[in-house]
Amino acid sequence: MKNKLIASVEAMFKTEKEMPAFRSGDTVRVYFRIIEGNKERIQAYEGLVIKIHRNSTNSTFTVRKMVGDIGVERTFPYCSPRIDKVELIRTGKVRQARLFYMRDLRGKAARIKERRKGL
């Protein structure tokens, strides 16, 4: 049972945004607002969703992308006002909820089959 004060603060920060239904193994593009000095711009971050943590307003998802030979992971909060939008690029066919094994794979071994509709 949550404290009423905590529930009221969480209700203030909860924003109902249109987010596509995605899950682990999907490739998404996250448009994220970045503030540099006194300027604000939107940066796209595209990668594989390797983890989703669901906990009401504390829900997060982790996206991993490869920059050259280096893997870069970034965790985004679902209810962040800095997220402009999320696009679902492709759906992946995986059997696990947490894809931490992708950290050890390189090249063609790091590919994930596409989940096709209706099959």
C-alpha cells in the first residue's frame, strides 16, 4: 500500500503520452530533448530494447545501439517530459525478457529475427 503523499506526487509527474506497444527485442527510435547551454534540440537515439522495467511512474526501458565497435546503452524513463516521441522501427522475435546476452555478441551473431504478423 503506497503512502498517499507518494501517490499524489507520482500523479503530478505522470504524463499520458502516445507510446507504441513495444517489448524486448524490438528496435525503436527515441526522440529525446537535449539542452545544451541555453539551446534545446531533439536528438534521435535508435537501438535495440534489451530491458523493460515496469513500475507505474518509475517504469524505464533500456536501449542499446552500436557505435562502431562499442555498444552504448541508455535508459529512458517512460514518464519523462523530455521524450518527444518513440517510433517502433521493427519487431524482434526473442524468447527472453532481458537480452543481456547481446552485450557479448558481435557482427552477424548479434542479429535478431523479425517477428512477423499473423505467423
